[in-house]
Amino acid sequence: MQYNNIISDFTDGITTITINRPTKLNALNKATIFELHAAFKMAESDFDTKVIILTGSGEKAFVAGADISEFAHFDEESGRLLSKEGHDLLFDFVENLTTPVIAAVNGFALGGGLELAMSAHFRLASSNARMGLPEVSLGLIPGYGGTQRLAQLIGKGRALELIMTASMIDAEKALDYGLVNYVVPQDELLPKCIDLAHKIKSNSSLAISAAIKAVNANYRDGVNGFDVEISEFGTCFGTEDFEEGTTAFLEKRNSKFTGK
């Protein structure tokens, strides 16, 4: 597929998706959201893709926010539809992929940019990264899952402070809060993500997918995460990967998983 706003590259089991609007600080507009949906959907359906890395082009921004010019004149119903479509096409979609997604936050991640990073399964940041949800300064609230995921990741009190003050935090504060897993110099960000991706893809992709489903279940209303864990645990016993993993352990050799 030909993209205008993103770049998707596959190498050695890893698909790297780069938001490529550097003159707009990689701001999310409707076209970019559609392209990201298509790229993630394609990577998820590709058996050879074991890990997805998401980042922004240039050295200034991961995603500096949403393209405000697209919705500045919306009414209430248009605003609700904008949020719903974003959840369905991208933010909830990414969170519920069974292929692990690592966000490489290489600069500003503000508003929709931070919401996109939070929809990934975990995040790494460059030392120059700055993160925040400034929507209340526009008379809005975060509308792409920010009110939910930020509180899940850093706690209710810290989340409400960041949202209500429209403040930014630096990478070290994000690390202290648990919003990101690592902070590294910018030139080491993608290599660190790739190193982690290789560690992930050496394990059973079926088991990893099951783990994502089980962990995500804890954050869904009306769903018992323990029940999902029990079900997914049992399902693993019917896979070739389980047979290979246990056999390799008993034979004291490295596993050679097939994803079956």
C-alpha cells in the first residue's frame, strides 16, 4: 500500500511504522489515522511480523498532537464521532492487537500523540522527550483514551494533575511515574527498541498474544481477568509452541518456536 503520511518498513521479523509529517511535528490528522490503521492491520495479519515499533520522523516529535484545524468548528455530535472513530480505528485497535507494539517516543508526545503512545503495549523515550495532555487549555478533554490510560499507567492523582494543569513532563519524570520503561539518548532509542523486539520475538508469539489478551482483560468493565487468564493458559497447552518449549527445556536446548 502507498502511504503519504507514514512509512512502514519490515526487517527481520520487526515492522517499524514511522509517522512522517515532520513539518507538522507529525501531528495526527484524519488521513494519518486512516493510514496508521491500515499499516497496523497489515502488520497484525503478517505472520512474519513478530513485533511492531511505532515512532515519529525527525528529532523533535513523536506526535505533537492532533491537527486542530480539522475540528476547530465541530459541534457536539461531530466531536463525539471524531472520538469514537479514533478509538475504533487506531487507539483501541492498537491496544488490542495481538502483536506486541513498542512506542519509541523520540520527542514531543502531546495530546493525541501521548494517547497514541499509551495505546502501545509499552513505551521507551529519548532523553529529549516531553509528554503531556494539554487539551483543557483548548476547552477540551483528552478524547482518544487519555483520561483512561494515563490513570491506569501512573495513577489517578498524577493523571488528574497532568490533565488539569495541561503540564508537560520530561522523560525522566515519565520514567519515575512508570509512563515509560526506559529513557535513552535519542541515537540509542531505536536500537534499544530493536534489541527488546529481538528478545520478544525469540519467545512464543502465540503465548505473547495470549498474555496481551489476559493483561488487557483486567481493564475491561464486566470482564474477569482471572477467567481470561485461565482460558488463555489452557489454550496454550494445545499449541505446537508449548510442546516445543517444554521439550526444549527438558532437553536443555534453545526453543525453536513456529507460532503454531
